[in-house]
Amino acid sequence: MPELPEVETVRRTLAPRVLGRAITRATLRLPRILEVGSRRAFAGLAGATIEAIERRGKYLLLRVGDRALVVHLGMTGQLQCRLAEEAVTDTFVRMQSGYQRAVGPHSIDRHTHATLELAGGALLTFRDPRTFGKLLVLPWEELETTPRIARLGPDGLGLPAGVFVERFMARRGAASVKARLLDQSFIAGVGNIYADEACFAAGIRPATPTRRIGATRAARLAAAVEEALRRGIENCGTSFSDFVDAEGRAGGNQEVLHVYGRGGEPCVRCDATLVKSVVAQRGTVHCPRCQRP
DNA sequence: AATTCGCCCTGTCGGC
DNA sequence: TGCCGACAGGGCGAAT
């Protein structure tokens, strides 16, 4: 599931491929992935030039002329750009079930819901098997007031620890530490994987009520979140199932995760068996010895 | 006001 | 071997 590091990886790999290119045609193949009210605006992207790519939390913001194309990858969304000189590889990996998973720059398939043809023959595609992703087109100057963006708290990357601690202490209550980390109005960009990893690094059990966390442990958590996100970006994202960057490459961060997806396996630090549970309606893994309640 | 919960969706996996 | 239910989960809107 694309979280801040995955979205940032897409942003960085997409930028050199699309910046400065004009959109020659915008095609919408699955209308419901577009936020209501953006239908006409999406088709109207043709003729304008992609001038900037920014990121806010898990949202990608493409500045197209005087408009914003906002992209949320949901759980399985992929934004890929194939240049004209690149052949379609149509490489598949055959899964145990017989299903063939696409790998690398790929031709349009049943999960490709929107395409942007670019000047020079490049093709930008939005693919999303589970269709939890969203596209939104609006005037660039309305970005800060559109609900999805306006709701977001400060970006998790580069957030000063002092600001994190201040916000955390101001909102302490019954909610769990994990629920707070997943709350995009608190910090934007942290999802299930990095929340679990940050809690492990901070030595905090994810289900701990936020009211039980003091300033010292909050500061430890701030550092752990920052570190988890930075490492995720360094490793070009976590590819647990579907994540690929704009060139179709998988990330490598799944190789260095301490807890996520490792329930029942030994803790890398103390060898205790990692416990899987449900916290904040999400599958959660923690070490019963390293992470105190 | 803060928090929880149901819903959206489809590929995957385990059980029988 | 094959069918079927359970599961995964980000964000929104309704309910508590």
C-alpha cells in the first residue's frame, strides 16, 4: 500500500519523464476513479503542460497548466510513464495461482483506468486493480481549500521533532498510538507499514493509549517515524504486493522491515515471537518484549 | 469533539 | 481439484 515513501519514490521517478511535456490526449477508462465533478476537467487537461510534481502526504499533485491533477494511489495504484523509445516489455511473473502479474513498463490492461498521452510519444498510465485510488482535477489555486488536501496535517517528511511532540501532546486521549499515526490530519503520509515500524523502533506497543505517552517517549516516536520514512525512501519504497515506481520497478524496503508482515516470526532484536493483532482496524505486528505497553 | 465503524473493491490464500 | 469465504486496507461519511 503506497504510503509517503512509495509516493515520494513515484514522484522522483516520474518527474524526469513528464516535466515540461504537454498532454496531447487524456483518456478516462473507468470514470468512477475520478472524484465527482472532475469529469469535464479531466478531458480538458489535453493541451496543457505538466509543469511541476509535488507531494502532500500520500497525494501526488501534478501542476498541469493552471490546474492540479491530484492522484491518490489507494492500496494498489500505480502511476507509470513509458517513454516513446522504450519498448513495452509486457513482462509477467507467474504467481502460484497461475495469475500473471505485470512487471515493468506495461501495455494497457483491464486495470488501467486512465491514460495521458504526452508530447513526444510518452504514455502516462494510472493502473489500480482494487480501484481504491482516486483522481481529482481542479484549479491549482483551489488546492489548499479542497477538502481532501485541506484536511491533511503537516507532511511526515522533514517535520521537526518539536512540532511532532507538541501536536502529539496536545491531542493525547483514549486513541491508540497507532490510530494517531494513521490519522492523516495529525501527520500526513504515515500508513500501516511505517506506523508499525516506527512503533517498533520507538519501543512503544501500538495499542498504547496516547494519554499514556509522555514527552520523552513522544520524542522517541517522532525520531522513529522520521527514520522509518527516510529509510523507506532510500530503499525506493516497500513492494509487498503491487507497488512499483514510475518506471515499473519494485522497491527494496520490504527486505529490511522489522515487524510488518512478520507476525509469528522471531524478533530481529530479542528473538521473541512477534505478535499479530488488530489495532485501529488494521493488521498490526509488534514484539511483546521490545515494545512495552 | 473525538472516536469507531461500515463501506468501497478484487486478487489471493486457506479450508474443506 | 475446485469452490467459497475470509482477508487485505485508505479514506470518507455516518453513527455513537
